[in-house]
Amino acid sequence: MADSVLKILESPEEMQAVEDLQRVVWSGSETEIVPGHLLVTAAHNGGLVIGAFLPTEDDQIAEKLIGVVFGFVGLYFTPDGPRPKHCSHLLGVLPEYRNSGIGFALKRAQWQMVRHQGIDRVTWTYDPLLSHNAHLNITRLGTVCNTYRRDVYGTLRDGLNAGLATDRFEVDWWINTSRVQRRLSRRPRRELDLAHFLAAGAQIVNPAQENSDGWLTPPPSPSPLPNISEGGKAPILLVEIPSNFQALKQSDPDLASAWRYYTRSLFEELFQLGYIVTESIFLPGRNSRSYYALSHGDSTL
């Protein structure tokens, strides 16, 4: 969005606006809001709170906070000892400004700031059944994933998460790699669609069918998975997910739960076999479909 302005936030007054934005994005439970005093503490100790603003026509309020990204410095452990990483905890955009590029712009600003801190890895979690989040995180930002976390936050009571196990992908954003730099450049590469993957011999492991209400249902069992240890021949696999999981949750909670536990088992098995999520495919239109592409080892298209 051309008129938006990004700013690093540090003051208590700015963090109050971040609290207010969270109440809109994750409505329904005050307990799920990251409080302003914690945001201030993180911002003054290596963390980052970045806001996106638009000017207003209100004489009393010059600008309006429409999106925010927040993260802090953490550690991960290697054979050579602990190393720093940036843990990105939340990204939120007001509903009326979603799909306008605000989320991507905030993450790009985060990428620039973390690089200046000398950190090369950013991690965060997201619900793997949210296709629009998958497209942003995997395809546009260039993260990869081979880690599935079961019910990582326990019971959440906000409007987006209530009623379902909080399973999450934990993604890795290796911000100095050519993969990420190409996708964040001003001239990113053309995105691949389903036809490209099928032409490359990709195998759909869970072909889904519509039920009488028009919702996709997971198959009784996945297609036979290649036995990599015995020389399996499928370097690229495709996993289908519902294209609008939030709407499915509202319409048919039991089917949404079935998708959660089905994909939990499937992704855990694929990650154990050495597959890595490297792309997200979204086919727009009335009968939209969504897929993940998983590559094995160093295989690419």
C-alpha cells in the first residue's frame, strides 16, 4: 500500500495502540493479548516492534496503526553451542487492510532490521491449514519448514483459534540465503503454479474430494508414501489443504477437526522421511484449491 508508513515502535503510547490492534485482530479473549509493558521491555532489549500507519482525516489523530510485527531475540542450539536467532511472535493486520501487501511490507522491514543485528535466522509458527498464511510465509517470504509442533499453545480462546488444537508449523527464515533475498527483491521471481509441479512429476499424496456441502474432505488414508531409505523416486510431493479453513471451522467444526488430525499425522510422517516444505500453491477462483509442495534433500524443480 503506497501511502503506508513503517515505524519502529518503542514508547508506552505506541504499545497501547498495538494492544488495541491485537484486540481487533484476535478478538474474543483479553488473555491472548501481548501487554504493552512486555512489548516495551522487549523493544528496549533487542526485540523489534514495527508498525504500519496510514494518515487519517481526523484532526485529533494524525495517523492510524493498521498492522504490526513483533519479535525478540532467542537462542537455538547447535553442536558448537547456542546461537542467537530472532523469534517472530506475531504479525497482525486490521481486517480491512488484509491482502494489500501490509503483512509482506512489515516482514520485509523485520528482515532488514534483523540483518543489521547480525542475526541470520528467524523462526515463527503459524497454523499450517491457513492457506493465505502459507502463501505469505512459504512462497512470498521464502521460509522453509520441517518441524511440526502439536498443540503448541494449548487452549487459546480468541476468535481465530478457539475450539481447535493449536498445531503449528515452525518455519525457518534463513535471511541471508539467495532463496530469501530473491523473494524479497523488488523484482521477485514468477510464482510456480500446480501445472509446473505436476509437469515436474510431483505426486499428490492426499487427493481430496468435495462432500455434499462443497467442503473438501481428507481421503481415508494418504497415497503410499515413497520409502526414501529404499530409493523412493518422488523428489517432490504435494499435500492438499482446505483453501478456506476459517470458513470451514465456522461451518463444520467436526470436519475442520478431522483435517487437523489427518494433516498432523501426514506432515509428521513426511518430515520424518526427510521432506521439507518449500512452496505453497494457491489456485484462485470459485473452486479454489491449496497445496503445499515438499522437496526431499537437495531436489528442486
